[in-house]
Amino acid sequence: MRTLGHPAEKTLLVGIELPNQQEPGVTESLEELGELVRSAGAAVASHAVQRLPTPTAPFYIGRGKAEELSEQCQEGGIHSVIFDDELTPAQSRNLSNVFSRKVLDRTQLILDIFAQRAKTREGKIQIELAQLLYLLPRLTRLWSHLSRQTGGIGTRGPGETQLEVDRRRVQQRIARLHRDLEAVRRSRAVQREGRHRCSWPTLCLVGYTNSGKSTLFNRLTQSEVLVQDKLFATLDPTIRLLQLKGKQRAFLADTVGFIRKLPHDLIDSFRATLEEVKEADLLIHLVDVSDPKAEERIADVRRVLDELDVLGKPSLLVWNKIDRLHGPAPLHRLLLRYPGSIGVSARDGAGIEELLSRIESWSRGRALLFRLRFPVERGDLLARLHREGEPVEVRYRPDGVYVHAWIPPFLQASLAPFILVERGSADSRDAPGGTSAGENGDGRSEWAERFGVAGDSSRNR
């Protein structure tokens, strides 16, 4: 027996055009709002734009326009009206009275999508917190018969309105969620400390929602993160180990996508998740090259990164979905306009090798050139250095094994006791290796005393 699904909820999208805005900008914003509506499982029946010098205090739009749209909803069987900007509590209440149907704003819609997608305990906590922060100033008296402050005979005395009870309960729940989120932050800090002990770099995928971050994440790490052609298909962050060439490794993090007009309460609630962005060593900024507004998306993402105070971090701009372009010319123009950027296709793998090569070059650039001396019996250290570092020269002496090698950051801490103390400076190319005529009485050679403790980051490799 076939089960018929419920018909999609029909919605009307409403926006306003202010004097400092242009019609294409308003239209693009409503188009994105429509994508959000479809991502939430509803359908867009129509949209409306009104030109106003400023939003009206009672209705956001004009009262006459609201009544006109209400009739349109009645005739078209529209179930809900969604506004492109956040409404004040009074506007939301007045519009609900005019339309006699659900009235939502962009923030409520995004919160609803996030509530659908949250799977982990952390994600659910963050969504509930954002919803309550949104709800708190919008509480209305739903149970007036429980109030002790209505006035009249027999009602005077101590008591409080049900609205005040509701507010206190919501505030208590918000406080509890903040404590739960603090526990999540501590747990993440412990996990992050474990990764820091490895000293492998952390790479973080950032970008506008639906730019292909999860698809690229799966291809680079051979994972199976959910991939859908929807806005905010991925909500909960995922971290996997990325194996690079040249004995290098890195952690790769996939994060929630960004969007224009991202609610501030949502950013505040998701700070535990977005801390992965703040702690990353390299941001891989993914952009959908097939999007006609790709460069505007870059600006939107950078605004969010600026709010997170991470705009100054090292970053690599990656143009994704090059398989959708007609010919190489569009990508070539973007590469010229944004020097250092790279084009890839996470779906078919084009450009992935070059991307990995860029990441490997960046990771290798973090290595330093050191002089070390290992005890003769510590062959395990020399073997590890061959596995994870890049020895330039090895000399065996009766008092130990002298090594001249490039050492990545994750290996420097464990080999620190064997790094020779620097006394002076010289060009590493003049170092002969592990022996020299100027070897001193404690077995330390002149080059060992002149090179090493701070490392030489010159690129003479």
C-alpha cells in the first residue's frame, strides 16, 4: 500500500526595499529566503516587495499592504507568511492578527531548519538556546486566568503574572543551557588539547552554505558525511585525520555553512562549534564558482569571519564545482583576480591533487631546520625522524649520532631534549654535517654549537 505524503506548506515571502538598497539586492535576498524555505520542506507560492523609506513600527510593511497580502493569502490558500528580516515582537503580533495565519521571519526559519538537522546532543543544546533567546522577548500572556495581578475584588495581594512565571522559567532554562554549553566547550578543549599534543596542524573548511564543503571533506578524508543539495545540510562539526604526502598529517574540520543575515543569537549559540574555526591553523575558504554571486558570497563569509575575529588567519581560497563551468575562461579570470586561489571539483576530483600539494607545501613550510645529537642506543628516535621528518644529513660519531634535519612542528616537542644549543649563527649550507675540526671537549662540534635550538626556517631545502 502506498502512503501519500502531505502536500508542501505554501508560503508567501515578503521583503522591503529601502532607499539605500537596489531592487536586485532585495530580489537576491528573497531568492535565498526561498531556498531556505525549500530546505525546510515548504514551497514558495509567491513573493512581494514594498518600497518604504523605513520599516513601519507596527507592521514592518504598510498596514494597507499587509491587508492586501492577507487577501492574497486567503485567495491562494497560503499557509504562512515569511518576512526577510527579523520582526519585533509587536510587529509579529500585529501581522499575525492581520493575516490570521502563521507569520515568521528569517531568524525563525533558520532556527527551524537547524532544529530539523541537529542530531548530536551539542547541536540540540545550541539550537534550543538560540530558540529561547529568540523567544524570551516575544513571550505573551497565554494563561491570563492564572494571573494574581488582574485587579478587582479578591485579587489584591502578592503574586505574579503568568507572563513573569514564563519569563523566569525561560531564563532558568537559558542559564542551564549555558552551563551545558560550557561543559561542551570544556570537552572540546580536552579533545583539542589531545590534537595539540600531536602538534599536527588543523585545517578548517569554511564557506557559504551549499558550497560543497561536505563533498570535499568526504573526498579528502574518505569519510561519509551527509551530502545534500540543500542549505544547512550539515550542522554538526566533524573532524577527521587527513593523510598528506611526505610523512605529513593534518586534522580537517567541516563546519556549519555561513549565510547572509546570519542571526547574532545563532552565532553566539554556536560559538562552541565555531571555536574550531578560531583554533584552526589554516582556513580553506570554499566558494561555489558556478554561483553568479560567488564574489558576494566571499564578502558574506568574510563578514562572519570578522565577527569571529579570525579574518587574519592564513587562508586558501578554493573555487569549487569547476565541472559546472563552460570552458576554462571563467575560472582563469577568477584566478587572475584572486592570486593564489585554486579551482577544484569535489565531485569528480579535478584539481584535488593540486589542492593537496598546496596544503602539503604550507604544512612543510612550518617545519624548521635543526641540528640534533641522539645517543647511539636511541635508534628509535632516528627511525622516527626518518618516518616523520626530513633528514638532510646524518653522521655517526662515537659520542652519538649527529643529524641535520627538517622537523615538523608536531615532532619538535618530543625531540627538544636532543636539539643542540645554538651559539651564534651561520648559513646552514656551510654546515658540513656531524663532524668538524672544531669539535669541543664535550663532543659538541662547532656547527652544532652554531646551529639549532631555534631552528632555521630558511627555504634552502
